[in-house]
Amino acid sequence: MKKQLIAKTIRKIYLAKLLPALLFIAFTIIIFIKYPISEILLPNQLDNVNNLVDSYQSGQKFVNINVPSLYYTGYDCKKNSIKIGSYYYSIINDKCVFFLLTNKTSNNAALELTDVTIKSKLVPDVKHLDFLSSNFASDLSWTSHDFNKITCDFIVSDLDSFVPISYALLIFMSVIDLYSIVSMIFCLTFIIAPQFSPICKHLGNGKSTKKALHEVDLELKGDRYFYVSDMSITSNYFIEIGKYHAEIIPLNNIIWAYKHSNMSKFFGISYTLIIYSNHNVSRFKHKQKYDVDFILEYLEENCPNIIIGNTKEHKILAMEQFKMK
């Protein structure tokens, strides 16, 4: 038995818990890189409307733009027969650029809008562009072929600039990152100083906890009276050491111990060892019946101050002591 077994076990446990936090942060970084959340939430501000075409060609999808003049095409965008926006146009660098504005921005399809500032998405909407080009060319007595020569191949859509999934994704990732960062801080703290981990919550505070950890190691090495499966009892402590978990409870802190049976489709019938100690309740799940019975029998024979078994009288007696601690 290594001298620093408990400390090494605690470090191993929190190193394992540190990995998911790091993976979550890496996942959110990848999402930010792959998905244009920052571009959607903080679109590029165009200083001049003439830069609109260059912005589209450079791959910029979301922009804030001020347009001096917009003119109503006479056509609206409808969804399930309900008008959700109106189409406008403006001549920019000798090109006809179509705009799709919400009812609010368009002032319910006003014929002309001046000095309009909009947050927009540059959408290569072929279906609607073909519809607008064909009908608008007919209104101007042009052919669609000639009109397409002076028409930009995208729509500046105020309607599509709000992407609800982006805000939901941002909130989701923010919660994950906050949880991951807090977890990392705690894990790193417990790796550096195992005595501050929740595993040592029964052992006191500060220097006394560090001293108690050393005492637990010594007792596991040379003063272990009883052990079964991953549970051990020394002269002063009840200890469980698993692959990714650990628990240490001083025997003089234990008030009540009993078993509880569980039925599940994954584990079949298993047993939980429940220990009340001062103001804490510890549950050791998925144990075999004979393991739990051996622990309870040993505690009953060697620790007369501990209440053993789940009866109504024991519960009343244990709860009275539990509240007094």
C-alpha cells in the first residue's frame, strides 16, 4: 500500500473529471469557429452602401447598413397567406439590389423609404430573385434577360437577419462554458490540494484534514481491520475507494447505518448501504447483499454506538441524534 494512496486516488478522480470540462470547452470553441455566431450577433458595419456587393463577394453574410433611398417594388413576401415583409429596391453602383424588409421596417410597405438603417443577411435566394426579376422587368417593360444583367444575385434581407437558433446556441454554450470553467477551477484545486475536496468533507478543515488524510493512509497500510469489495474499515475510519470515486467517514461520526434494496433493469437487484454521519447522508450504491451484510455485521459487533438496521424505532432514535449533531 502506497503511503499517499488516498491523495493519489483523489487526484486521479479529479483528473478524470477535468477531462469532460476540457472537452466541453473545446467543443464550444469548434462551434464558434464553424458557426458564425459572432457574425450574426455582431454584424459587420458597412460605412458605405457601395461596399455592399464587395461584402457579399468576400463571403460576409450579415451586415449593418444605412441605405439613403429604397423604393417599393409592389411585391410582398407572404407565408401561409400572411404578409411577413415587403420587397424594395435601390440602385447601387449601377446595379439593382433587392431588399426584403419586415413590416415594421418598411412602415407597412411605404412607397419610398429614406435613410434606412437595417441589420440584414445577404441571401442568394434564386427562387425569389427570379420571381422579382421577371415581374419587375415586366412592370418596367424590360425583358428578364436584360434586367438580369443589372440585377445583383442576392437579396438584402432584414427578415432573415434574426436567427433565433444563434441566441439559443449562445445561451447553451455560455452555460456549458461557465459550468466547465467552474468545474476546472474546482478540479485543479482538488488536484493540487486533495484535502479540500468533498471526499474529505468528514475529516475537518485545513491542516487537520491534511493530517487526517495521512492518518487514513497509515491505517489502510497497517491498521485495516476489515475489508470487502471496495470498502474497508480501519480502527478509526470507514473507507470506500473505487476507480472514480472515494468516501472517507470517521467511525465516531457515524450515527446510523442500514441497507436498502434496489431493482433496476440494468443492475437487477442491488443494494445500497446508507450511512448517516453527523449532518451528512452517504449512499454507497450497487453493492452485493453479502458485502453490505458483512459491513453492517462488523459495525454492529465492533461499534456499539452506531445504530444498525432500518426499523421505525431506529429511525426515530437516529433522527434525534442526527438533528442534535
